[in-house]
Amino acid sequence: MLVIEQSGVIPAIIPPKGRRPWLIPDSAGRHGLRYLSWGKRRYGREPLPVIHQAGYVYFLLVRGRAALQLPTGTHHLTPGSFFILHPSLPMGWNASRHGEQEILCWIWREAPHPAALRPARGTIRQWRVTPAVAARLQLLHRSLRGELARHDEFTPLAVDAKQTELDILLARELTAPGRPSRLPPLLQQAVDWIRRHPGAQRPVADLCDRFDISPARLARLCRKHLNATPLELVNRAKVDFARTALAAGNPVKAVAHDLGYRHAHDFTRFYRLQTGATPSQRG
């Protein structure tokens, strides 16, 4: 099914012929949910074109196999695959013509609350969830559908709380102590180093020197396992650091200095390019 804003159908998510849309009541339009869908799909027979979505896409493939189409390439997903997609990155779907998929999808106006979940501008955060977490995601999705069906004066507040609950579940799953890394040890060390040194002046060169790895090999590892370039990982770490520091009340100039910028306006330009907002807006 489909959630549509009162202003009209979002072009990227017009349902196939015969699938009934679900309109959000007027008074519920204040909350951050833009779109909600679930159930069986046949992306092989009804492929979706690569197009920008209406917000931050949260997506779980419950059953079946599907091909996520991005400008950067195709991701072949299997059950348990979960991703969060930045709205600046267009996406589409395809699959085997005879295959069937079961999916859960949320699209939110606001970015994920925990920094660990936020994709940088033009990127996707993708990982696999355990069967237990997948089951809890299905319960949360069902609960959200029930809240929208209930619809009273408290619905906007309740729906926003559902996003917070969803984010907490995912962040705990992603950052749980002892969670085994699925990255090659060398790449995991590189990622950890980038996160600990967001203000490095020559981050990629320094990283390659430290771990005795060529820039070309580092780029191949990042692209294969993270679908990102080393520079995109560096920029993501900078944005995460900046968001945390700004939320704690640190002045823009101080954050810029900590990230290695000589002038605050250079940091502001970088931040706007990555997030679509100024540091004062904390996008």
C-alpha cells in the first residue's frame, strides 16, 4: 500500500495499476512520514525507474531477491538486507521476471536521529539485520500502520515517536558491542581510523601511509564493501563529527577549527554541500 501527502501523489511512488493508495488524513500531515509500503512485489514484472524519492528511505527485504538500481551500480539484495538511502540519491528496482519479493519500506522527511545511521549526501547505508531484528522491524511497521489507521489528535506525535523507536532499534543493532565486523580487517581498521581523525589535513594519504596500502587498493576495497570512495567516507566522518559537536552547543568556528578549516565559511560551504543545510540548521 501507499501513503500519499495531501498535496498529491509523489511521482516516484505511484502504485501499479490496481493497487489502492492510502491517503494520510489532513490533520496527520504534520508528522515526518512521507510514505509507507509493505507486502508482496514483483519487481521483475513491475520494475521501478531510477528516480529521486520523497525523503530518507528505510527499506527491508523480508523475502525473495531483488536488484536495487542506483546511478553507481546495481545491488543484489537477499532476505535480511536493510538500507537507509539519502534523498539526494535516486533509486529504482528490478528483479527476475518470475521472482516475488516481500518488503517493508518507510520514507521519512527527517534524517535518522543517531549519527551512526545517517547516510551522507548522495550515499546509502546498507547492512544485514538478524532474523530477530527483522521480526521486530515488522512489528514496528505494523504498529505504525495501526497508528495511522487510528488517527486522532495525537497521531502526529505518535508517528514521530515511531521513527525514534525505529532509529534506536537500528542504531543498537548496528553499534552493539561484540557485533562481528563484516569488513576485511584492513578496511575495518581504515574506517575506524577515519572516524577517529575527522580533522586530518591529508586523510586519505595519511591513512595509506599508516596502513601501507596504495590509494588504488583502498579505493577498490571501499567500493566493493561499502559502495563509497575513501573521500566519501572521510566526508561522512566530518559530517558526523560536526553534527555531534554542533548539537552539543559548540560554536561553528570551533567546529570548523577542529575539522582543520582555517575559515568558518569554508566549513559552512562543505557542510551545506554534504547535507543541504547550513551548520546553524544542522541538516
